[in-house]
Amino acid sequence: MRMFIRSSVALGLLVGFTGACSDRQPTMPDDGPLLLTTADETLGLYDGSEPTPGGSHEVITTVTNGTVCRLTTFEGGGNFEDIHPELNFSIPGSNARFPGWKTLTSGNYFNNPSGVTIGLMTSFSHEITFESPVVSVSFFYASIPDVTLQAFDAAETLVATVTGSANAPPFSTWEALGVAVAQNVITRVTVSGQTFQTAIDDFENCGPPLTPEQQIQAILDEILANPDVNAGLAGSLASKLETVLAKLDKDNVGAAINQLQAFINQIQALIQAGTLAQPDGQILIDVAQGVIDQLSA
Ligand SMILES: [Ca+2]
């Protein structure tokens, strides 16, 4: 997903960064919310480096005991680029929208939890909203002021809140902050920090179930990523799962369940033969069994 739209705030900043690096003096728009000074310590995470467009955002989906979690690492986002400028656009597969946030691939930050890219606040408070309500939300943060995470349900009731202590500068310590409730009711969260002085990484939301087809695709991806599974074996396992998908496509649930059971039997045999590590195989069995249970319900 490539996005090239930039806010007027970003353009205003760029005007100020025309000299040599050591001479850069940010010029603030008169009506902007920015609170920067020229001192390095308060310039924050963004070092004024050239904005660049990004590509597809990385989202890592895991299924554990029926709970689906979607991890947005921000990898793939551009430098000082809007994560999504349009209302209601969500990163594909993330279940989440990040209005007002930017991705940053270069700046005054270190030891970030994943890759090179982080999510940067461009105001003192931002929302993150969800396509489907979730049960838990978490991320890692580095911030000069304290960071407060508040979760709301569809009725705009505050259902959970947590505050993390300031841990910067320097932006080299990343601490986890998260909330969890009993049911999938969180429709949005607000994150309070400060413009350019608060960043997050590895944003995760958990809860809404995947469809059987999505879960089977997740198993397929897991198999293809496992170095213990050679090409021939992967082909054999994949053909069973592709049969499951074909049966589901024709609403032939009974045949799909039979194929899933055959898949589970094969994984059990591979575990017993020592071909597949027990924890790796058990994850595949758990997800396949979960799909069987879902289809049988
Ligand atoms: Ca990252």
C-alpha cells in the first residue's frame, strides 16, 4: 500500500530543513500544534531527514488457543509518512486504523522492538480505531512525557486505561503498555503523549476470530515458513489444506472436516517420527482442531 499524501504540518516542517545538517533550524507553522525547539534533546524522534514513501505494511497474525492477534510492526512504512491519510482506511490485515500517525524509518531512536520503522505521534493525542472490536491492545513505547492508553467501546464508554512512565530521552528504552478486557468490545483507543516526542512499535490487537479460510491460510503460511518442512512434505500438507479450502468454497463442510482430520493425522505422524518438532506441530493441530470445532458448531 503506497501513500504519498502528506499533511500541511509536514510540508511546513520541510521548508525549515534546507540548510546543512548542523544548521537545520525547524520553522514551525504559526498555527501548528508543534512544540519543538532546536535543542537536540527536545527535537524528539524525528531528525528532519527527507520524507520517503513506503510500501506494504507488515502485519504478523498469530492464532493461539482460538485468540487471533494482529501485530503491526510498521515495517514497510515510509520515512515521516502518514500511515493512512484517508478516513476509514486500515492497514490490510491489521484490523487497525492509525489516523494522524506517521511512520519513521530514520531518527533519534535506537533499540526499537522490530526492524527500523516506528509509529510517530504528530500531536499530543491520537486515536487508533478497529474494524472489528477487540479484547486487548498493546504496544511498546518510547516517550519524553508519560503515555496514557485509553480504550473505549462502541457506546463511547471508557472500558480500560493505563499509563506508562516517561522513559526518554534518549529514545532507546521501549516499554510495553497494554489493556485487556473480558470481551471483544474495544472499538477504539486513544494514545496520549507528545508531538514528535512519543513513538510506538509492535502494535498488537487481539480478539476477533478469523474465518476458517483465514485460519487455514495461516496454517499454510506457518508450514511454508518452517525450515524443518522440506518442499515435498510441504506440498503434501499444502494439498490437503487446499482441498479443505476447495471443499469450503463449495459449502461441503463434512468433506472439509474429513480433510482437516487427515491433516491432523499426518502432523501427528510427523511429530512421532521426529520430522516435526512437537511444539511446531501442536500449533498446527490446535488451529486445525479449532477450525473443525468452528465448522461443527
Ligand atoms: Ca518496527
